[in-house]
Amino acid sequence: MAEIIKISYPANKNFSKFKVPEITFRKKTEDLNPKTKSKIALGAFLGAVAPVVVLNACKKGRASEVINSFKNKLPLKDKFKAIWNMFEIENYFQILATTTGGVLGGLLGGLKFAKNKSEKEAKYKEGIFEFLNNMTPTTMVAVLTAYSNKTGKFKSPLARGCIILGSVVSGMFLANRTSNKIYEKFFDKNKKKEEKTVRDFKITDTFVHVDDLLNLAVLARIPFASKFQMDKLLPFIYARSGLEVGLAKNNSDKN
């Protein structure tokens, strides 16, 4: 966070003939300490993981499977498997729940420790982008896949691969453009050009689509690709998105 410090000079009759300009410089204020970052990370983690665990716990036998693994003193690998199954994601609604929870968890944690309006605005903006970046490609994949299943079209591995790859690439581009349009309309409308926010796309923004890209690898018959259960890692990946929201700063605050 950067703070503008203004330096002015006291009036002095010996120099009354001269106009001494005010000088400003940018003072870099302290960043968030590790303890605060940990609290924001915890909020993002709980927000992303809790919805999936709760939804899976409601499934018949899933919660009892975990309880019985400890009650019956099963081997460690069986306990791990029972717990690991609690992170399973099987449908679009679960993805929507975990990404929304992760973004909200990180946002609320970040707002709690925000020092001013500028910091809060940055977190709102990043929250908008992270949600759109997570859900736009996923929604496109879900809609096109449902259409394919219903009509019987695009059933070949090549066609399915094109659906996934096209949805991920175009969806991320659309999310980026849409978020910047929202910034312009609701946050930066009355700001000078240099004060406006433009969210550039980063390579790390693709991480949340690792499941779609893995599905693409499976369709391409890449060895061992089908062995990875990446859906169970998604809540943790969405928690990272929430952390990005909680730690977000405006461009002018990063100097």
C-alpha cells in the first residue's frame, strides 16, 4: 500500500518573494504481516472447502464412511481414502458452490484488514475477476457438454476436446474483458485514465481450469492422465483464488 506524503515549507519573510513548490513523494507502507495473511488464507480455504464437504456429507453413506474408518481402526490408507472422497466434485453446482465460497471467504477476510477505500475496491475488483474467470469457461463447458449429450452431436474425442479447449480459452478471454468492463462502469467511471484499473491476464489464472485441461489430456489418450483425480483438488485451487482476492491491491498501491 502506497501513501502520498506532501512536503510543504513554512512561511518565512526572508523568502517571501519566492514561490517554493510543494513536493510529493510516494512512501511505501508496510505490507500485511504473515499472521494477517494466514487469517485471510484460512477464510478462503474454509469458504472453498466447506461447501464441498457439506454437500458430500449429505450423500448417503459418505459421512458414515469417514466415521467408520476411524471407529473400526482401519488402516491409514483407508482413512485417507474416506476423507479424500469428501472433496469429490461431480457436478456444476458443486463447482459453483466451492468457487463462490472461496472468493467470498477471501473477500471478507481481506476487507476486514483493508486500511482504506482503495484497498477495499481492489479486493472487490479481484473478486469479480476471479469468480468470472472460474465460472465462465466452466459454464461454457457444462452447457456445450449438456447439449452434446442431449443431441448426440460432438460425441467424438476430437469434438469433445475442441469443446473443452475452445471453452477454456474463449471463456478466460471473455471473463477478462467482462471484468474490465465492470471496473470501468462501476468503479472507474469518474477516474482519470492513469487511475483506472485494467486486469491483465496472468498465466496463473489458468490454474483453476486444470480439471478441464486434464479432461482434454484424457480425451487425447495421454498415458496416466485418467489416473489423476483432479476434481478433488479443485476446492484447494479455488481457495487460492480466494486468497488472491483477499490480498489484492490497486496498481497504484503496489509501488
